Amino acid sequence: LPFKCEKVGGFGRYQWIHVTLISLPGLFMASQNLLNNFVSGIPNHYCTLPGNYSLHNSTQQWLKAFIPLDASGTRLERCLRYVDPQWHLLTANASLNSTEAPTEGCVDGWTFERSEFIATTFGLVCSWKPLKQMIQTIYMGGVLTGAIIYGGLSDKFGRRSILIWSYLQLAILGCSSALSPNYSAYCIFRFLSGMAVSGIIINGVSLKVEWIPTPQRTLVGTLSSFFFTFGQLILAGLAYWLRDWRKLQVVVCLPQFIAFAYSWWYCESARWLLLKNRSKDALKALQRVARINGKHEAMEKLTVEVLHSHMKKEMESQKSTYTAVDLVRTRAMRRISVCLVVVWFATSFAYYGIVMDMQKFGVSIYLIQIIFGAVDFPSKLLALGMLSVLGRRITQAMCLFVAGSVVFANILVPTEMQTLRTALACLGKGFISASFTTVYLYTGELYPTVIRQTGMGLVSTMARVGSMAAPAVLILDEVLPSLPSLVYGGAAIIATGFACFLPETLNINLPDTIDDVEDKWCEHTAFHSTPTSESVWRLGLNDRDKI
């Protein structure tokens, strides 16, 4: 409803307050997505000694009689202990071939050096270690489910209502997860929290955009995307300060109560109200915005008839229906859809594969989180520059190829060279973030207006499937430590080939119909006009699809 936005004050006082209030909870969306890094870490541990032995003097030397050394010969074995104490190992110059002494699992549990992680509470180590990665997969399953459920409910009940409910759901269930008595309960709470996160992101972005005039969307969208980046830095600081997974869980969810309290101030989307034949409610919303923006004259001139005259075209367009089948029915649309599905899946898959296993770099997870968050700033600027100079297709393919190559290169770097491994990981994370920036803009320009939201829904779903699969692949490191990296890097390289088959859209106007796509891109020609501000504005919204 850009015309009416201009009439009631354009980007005035209401829009500034509206955008700010909706964007603020975004600071803690990164905390929800990456929380598993600081909740499911594994501290140093060893088998608890039998109960009839005192632990008051359990020094490293004393423990040698109970716990064998690992393969490196420098650290205690984490998951085994001697069946019987080997007292002679405490004498000077004593040695024993550890394979000669019988061992057993940690039948009495484990002793942890620190207790800040959920693994220490629910014993997610040794044979139970894969369960810690399943927490993130279950959470992402909730995000996917929430996108499907709340996306449909928002079209029926409105953006504002579902957004308010999502704030309350995340606040209550997120805080409740800190009280989980067992692993199963925690996973259920995380799944429901993931659903709420989807509701907040989807409806927050829609409600924000539908009250912003077109010329300001580029600035607002870009600035809003940095809330996710700043949120990554905030998460690292909170986790370092609290050092307790239950406290961290509560602190990152409590702000949603504040968001719930002030969200009642939001106006429902006037565009949605009109399309639902609630013209009087739409008029009241527009008059309220005009009053806040100080446009009293415009407020008096607004009538239901005026609104209908300016929304006539959009209201008539609702009569034509398109389904997901139309995304693959014709040749050009089928090629675009198949390629984008692979690119979106690989981008999300590789992104979460890189950021969800910080302990493998051998440095502080708090420091690596800050570095990973900071690298998003130059990566966004790099993507913007490359998109303007090289075009969409080359930028997309290059970002995926470099990210995959860096992941492969890191496999060859010895674990002792932690600085180089961390630098390569940051480089890979930067390029995969740039890939996210590119693919969101690219998708909006490739799909025609009549089915653009359906197409975005399809590829966003594949992105969430990729984010669900990424943590599960980390389980493969039990088979071969380098196997997860091979899978993540391979996915990015394969997606590079698919990206090369996408049409170029630089300086090309957005297509309106499926026939536009077939007539132009099947013949490898282009629309000879400049992109609209809507297509450029999409650059700022890429972070919501990382969820």
C-alpha cells in the first residue's frame, strides 16, 4: 500500500517507532538459532571412580590408577576406566600396556571439569554424544513446522495477532526449557520455541514491510538485517558472562515478554485488512498512522472509497490462483525452481555445518562466536559490491565455490595449526553468508510476481530442511573426523554447478507473469530495464531465512 503510506506521512514518526520495535527482538533471534553451541558443549570429563574410593586427592597422578590414557598418551580416556585399580602405575617410572588391563565403560557416570553445559546435566557424552546434535535438528524442525503453520494462520488471522502470540509462546516455552527435568522435555520445549521463532520472523518482516513506503525499503531492510549480526555478538557475551545453560536459556528468552507487552501497540497491516474486506478497520489503522505522523489533513480525506480505488488492481489479482505445481509446470520455471532448491539447501546446510561445531577449532567458543559474528559485516558489503559489478549468477556461483573450497582446504590443515584453521573457517563462513545475501535477492528477481511468494515459500522450506540436516551430519565425525566437512563442502561445490544454470538478472526488470519468464528466459534474452527498489530491498532480509 505504498500510495497510502505516502499520503499518511511516508516514513514518518510512526514508521520509525514501528520498525524499531519490531526489529529489537531480532537481537535475540540469533541467540535462539545458535544457542546449541553454548548449551550443548562438552567439557573435559572422565569416568567417575568407584564409590568406595575417596576423590579428595583425585589428582592427575592419582587418576592414572583408575583411568587409562587415550590414544595420544597425554590425556585421560573420557569413556573408559580400569575394571580394577592399577596401583603400580602410581610408582615412579611405572608403565603398562593399557591393552593388557581390562577396562569398562563409565558405569557410575562421569566427572566433569565444568558444569555449564547441558551435557553435564543429562549425560550427553560418550555413546550418548549424538543426542546433543539432535537438539539442533529438532529445533530446526520446529522452525520448519512454525513456518508452515504460522505462515498460513497469518493469512487467515492477520500478521499482528500471530506475531503477538509468537512473542508470548517463545517467552513462556523458552524460559520453561530451563526447567526441563530430562532430555526429552528439553527437546519438546526447543521444538515449540522453534515454531515461535518462525512466527516472529515471518510476521515481523511482513508487518514491518507492509507499513513502509517503497523508497525506504532498501535502507530499512539492510539495517534490519544487522540486528541478527549484532545478536551473534550479544550471545557470545551473555554466554561468557553467565556460564550456565539454564541461566542463558532464561536470559535470551525473557526479552520476548517485553516485546509481547509493547506489541499490542502495532497496527495491523492495512493491506491485509483491505484484502480481507475489512475496509473500516483498514481506514482506522491508516487514520491512526496519519495522526501519529502529524498528517491531520490527510487523515480527514481518507475514506473507504479512496482506499478501494487505489487497491482495485491488487484486489482483482487475488481472483487468480496459482499453486506450487506452477513452479515446475513449464520449462523455464522448472529449471529455475530445481536450481534454486539445490542452492538454498546447500547454502543453509553449509552455513549451519560451519557455525554449529565451534569446539573443533580448539579455541574459546566465546571468542570464535564473536569472530564469526563480526565476519558478517564485511561479507554483506562484499556481496553488495559483487552483485552490482559481477551480476547475480557469477556472485552466487563464486560464493558457493569459494566456501566449499575453503571447507575442503581446512580438512588438510593439521589440528595443531589452530590459527590457520580458524582463519579458514571464518573465510568460509563469510562467503556462505554472502551466498545467503545473494540467493535471497536472486530468488526474488527470478520468480514472477504472480507466484513469487509461493516460490519463496518452497526455497525457504528447503533452507530449513538444510538447517535440520546439518547438525545430524556432525554425528559422522564418530566414523571419520573429516567426513562432516567433506559433506558440507561437497554440497556447496555441487550447488555451484546448479547456480551456473540460472539466468542472469542484473539490470533486468522483475517478471510479472509465468509467460514473461518463459518468453524471455527460455530464449536466453532479458528484460531491458532496471530492477525495482523491491528487488534491491530484498538484500536486507536474507537473515530471516537462516532460521
